[in-house]
Amino acid sequence: MTQPDDAGRLVVIDGPAGAGKTSVAQRVARALGLPLLDTGAIYRTLALVARRRGVSWDDAQSLAALAQGLPIRFGELPPPGQPQPVAWGDEDVTAAIRAPDISQGASKVSAHAPVRAALLEIQRELGRRGCVAEGRDMGTVVFPYARHKFFLTADLGTRARRRHAELVAKGGEVPALAEVEREVAERDARDSERAAAPLKQADDAVLLDSSRLGVDAVVETILAAVRRGG
């Protein structure tokens, strides 16, 4: 694959659920003056659209057809602690795609190779002028030519506690921490064991463990590496 001229303006952050990718990516994007590309939101939006149209999350070919030209747009960087605005066509789906069942659906639809293939060029087009991209295969599949690659992880217990705290903050019925930990572990298995673009660290990515580093330290480490690398 030919390396594009903007490879140096691509910062990719991969990692499992609950590692803190979104919080870190938002702050890095703001500091560098780059757009944020939350690829998980793309799969969440597809899961939401599929449900509304009666398409099973197990139907790979129908999902891939829905994914073709998915009219998704991202808004400006939000205030700290807020999700990035996401629109499907003219509808703001920012809150709808964050529902727990849609999150689980996103993990299921993202496991299908035809879906990932259909969304690949959409993701590359969104990031073609440079961005901070966060996901699970940014450094290995979507932007393998990116100059700045990071893999952010944390132990299972830490990630489950973070996810549980997010659900508590949203209000409503919240599952027990043990149930949340089980769901996170199941998602880890789906993401890392799928045949298409499994979750894994790129060979040239910098590994960061956010169970031992606070958000500030992670952000500063990434910014220092990017600025040092040019």
C-alpha cells in the first residue's frame, strides 16, 4: 500500500473496550488540532440502523449492503466527558447509539468480514486529511501506514469498573459489576478471535497500560511521541 502524504497527520489509538480510548483520543485530537474519528460510533450507527430496518445483526450480507455509503457525519469535538456528536443523515443519533444493547450489537456486526470491507473506505475517506482515529484495527488494517500508532489497554477488572461507572452515570437500571465484567470479557473474545481484522497490537505501535497510568499521563505520553516523531 502506498503511504499517503498525510501519514504524519494520522494518530491511531487501538485497544479493547474500556481501555479509555475515547477520552484519550478526544484530548489528543484537541491538543493537536486534528479531527476525531471514533470508528466504534460507525459500527454502533450501523447496528442501530439495522435494528430499525429489521435486519439481523447476524446477517452479514444485508448488513454490508446497509453499510455501503452509510450517511454518517461527525460533529465538532465535544466538551470533556461528552460523546462526540454523530448524525445519521439528518438525525442526531449520539445518544441512541450509546444504549447498552446497541453497544453489544456493534460488537456483533463488526465481526462480519463483508461489513468491515464495506466500511473500510468510508473510514479512510473520513480520515484522509489527517485525524486522531480510535478503534480496534486502525493501526493494522484501516491506517497501517500511519506514522503514530498506539495500543491502549488495561486489565479486565479496571475496564469493567469503568464501564460500570459509565452506566451508573447514565442512570436507569444498571447490571451488577460482575455482569458487566462478564460482558466485557465476552466482547474481548469476540473482538480478538474474529476472523476479520481481529483486535491486536500493530507491530510498530507503542503499548500503553491505562490501569497503571492516569489519563493525563497517557495523553502526555502520546503527545510527546507525536511531537518527537514529527
